[in-house]
Amino acid sequence: MKIIGVVSGKGGVGKTTTVANLGAALFSELNRRVLLVDGNFSTPDLGLHLGIYSFSNTLEDVLRKKIPAAEAIYSNNSGINVMSTSLSTDKPKRPPSTVNLKKVLQGLKKYEWILVDSAPGIGKDTISILKVCDEVLVVTNPELPAINNTLKMIKTAETIGVPVKGVILNKVRGRGYEPSISEIDAVCNAPVIASIPDDVEVIRSISDMNPVVLNAPNSPAAIEFKKLAAHLVGKEYKVELWGRVRQFFRF
Ligand SMILES: Nc1ncnc2c1ncn2[C@@H]1O[C@H](COP(=O)(O)OP(=O)(O)O)[C@@H](O)[C@H]1O
Ligand SMILES: [Mg+2]
């Protein structure tokens, strides 16, 4: 089992979108046993990306030892397994201790991949997530403020001793003013392992509460998420030409 954290130095860059789509691609395309965990205690929303509005049993309940972890795992319409912190707006201000989180996740032995979404930045919540992960993916955008904060995140991960698997560059428009992948590689001293385009199908899929990988499987963003999933499991992704043609004509 691998526990992969999806983190960022800055909010709104696409962590939750990445967790939902990487999870959907690993599960639906590559038939992997995947659990998605929303480890954002203050502003969780992974469930909403997957069509789940509320969780009766939550990660907080598990960490407070009210229920076993298996009872807080839900399946969405596509069969993707997810465990989340409470989406309720009136929950206790103080989140539960995460000292047992790693043990809890490691106990869920039937999964090959556990992807953990996190709060943005390098606050206490994120640090506690970094500590439970075997590796992290750092999501960023091709903009200087995002990259500056990515650098801080990578340094924090290094200090904690969690390896950075790679940087995911999201919302790429391919404009001349954007820093190039090689520049970002060099600045971050970590490989950019995915370049996900800024794609209106991602926004449509969030509105449809269904990851773009499933909602518009041949859209440019979906293809890049599928390539990333294939890379993680050590496979090569082959672009399906007819799928691209169908997408072009919107069949
Ligand atoms: N590849 C993309 N193309 C277009 N819009 C995107 C893309 N990825 C994310 N977004 C937009 O950015 C918003 C924030 O993404 P989200 O995954 O919630 O970020 P984070 O979890 O890092 O805060 C989404 O609601 C969506 O509108
Ligand atoms: Mg998020």
C-alpha cells in the first residue's frame, strides 16, 4: 500500500480536483484498489467532487475512536471509495488528534493506493497530513506566487522527511508568459510529472459532481490525469485517437 498526500503551498490550485481524478483514473481505468481521503479538517470538499453531499460517519469519528475506519468509507455512484472529514458547517472548532491517522490508514489493508487531500499551505493541518504520507504530490499553477509557495512546501516536506514524488502543474494555458516546465523543474528541484491544461470540462465536471476523467474522458484534462495515473503505476498511457475525434465533434 502507498499513502500519497496531495498538497500545495497555495489554495485553489487543484488539489481536490487532482485527488478526485487521479482516484477515478486509478480505479476505473487501471482497476486499482483505491481509497480517497479528505484530510482537510477545516474546509473539506472532496465528497462534492464525487457526488457525495454528506457523510454520516466521518474521519473525525474514526480518529475519536467512535467507529472503526471501515465504517467511514463510502462508495460514490461510480464505486470510488472515499472517507472524509465532516462537511457540516457547525462542527467542533478543534479537530481531533491525528497521531493515529497513519496507523488507521495502514490498517485498511485491502487498498493499494490511498490518496489524501489536504488543506492548502504549510499550517498545522497540512503538516499532520505530510507526516502520515509515504510520498507527496505537490500541485501548483504556472504562476510565480504559486511556484514560490510550492518551493516552501517542498522544503517543508524535505524537513519532515517525506519524499516529493513530483510536481503537478495544473491550469496550464500554454501562454508565453507562463514559466516553462524546465524552469519550474529547476526552481523546485523536483520533477514536473504532469501538466494538466486549464480545461472548461473540469469546471463542468465539478458542476456535474463527477470527475472529468469519467465525465468527459477524452477531454484534454482527462487525458493528462489518466497519463499521470498510468505514470504512478509504471505504465504507459496510450491516447485513444477515436476518443479524441469523438470529443472534438462532441459525440
Ligand atoms: N485543470 C483545470 N482547468 C480548469 N479549471 C480548473 C482546473 N483545475 C481546477 N480548476 C478550477 O479551480 C478550482 C479549485 O480547484 P480545487 O481542486 O478545489 O483546488 P484546491 O483543492 O487546491 O483548493 C476548481 O473549483 C475549478 O473551478
Ligand atoms: Mg481542496
